[in-house]
Amino acid sequence: MIERADIHAVVAQIRAQQTQLRPEPPQALPTPTGPGLVDALKSTQEGGLQADLTQVQASQAPSFASMLKQAINNVNDLQKEAGDLRTRYELGDPDVDIVNVMIAAQKSSVSFEAMSQVRNRLVSAYQEVMRMPI
């Protein structure tokens, strides 16, 4: 029988990765200088302050592509680490025990399964968008 990872541990790991992917809240809005100052003042006078704030906040948020790339790199790093530990254990490294090898293997397996599910959802969403009439 295949043993599954404890659901609480998996949920805790997912939450930890979510907090790593979330951008830090902006400390302060950047102050416009130079020629942009005149444009900022004009837009404020025209009632466009909310649009400018939204644009500044959107420019500070990470893009979807960068977040996806970071997640893929994280999965790759976990798989490399698991492979490295497995190889070191097989070669008889006294610093590596079977428990750490199995934990690393489970982490990489769960993260790969999660990434596969994300990929499947993205492909499904893309196909659905492509089927939409223009």
C-alpha cells in the first residue's frame, strides 16, 4: 500500500510557499520626480489620483509569469535536492539518513503533483478561452 503524506503537513507546506510567493506590501509610494511630476500633478487635478495609485500598485506586483517561473524553479530545486540526498545515501554518506531522503522525496513528489495540476488547469483554461466565440 502506498502511504500518502500527512494532509496537515502538505497544507502547511503549501501555505508556507504561498507566503513566500506573496509580494511584500509597499513601504511607501514612490515620489515622482522630473518630468513625471508635472504629469502626476495634472492627473491629480483631473481626478485621476485613484488610477495613478492603482497603476503604481500594479507595477509593484509580480507578474504571473515571474510567479510561475519561481514556482517551477522551486519544484526543480526540491527534485534536485531529493536526487542529491538519494545519491549521497546510496554512496554511504554517514551524514544522510533514510528519513531525510524519504522526506525530501515526498516533498518533491507532492510539489511536482501540485505543479502538474496547475499545468492541467492552465491548459484547460487556455482551451476554454480558445473555444470562446469572438
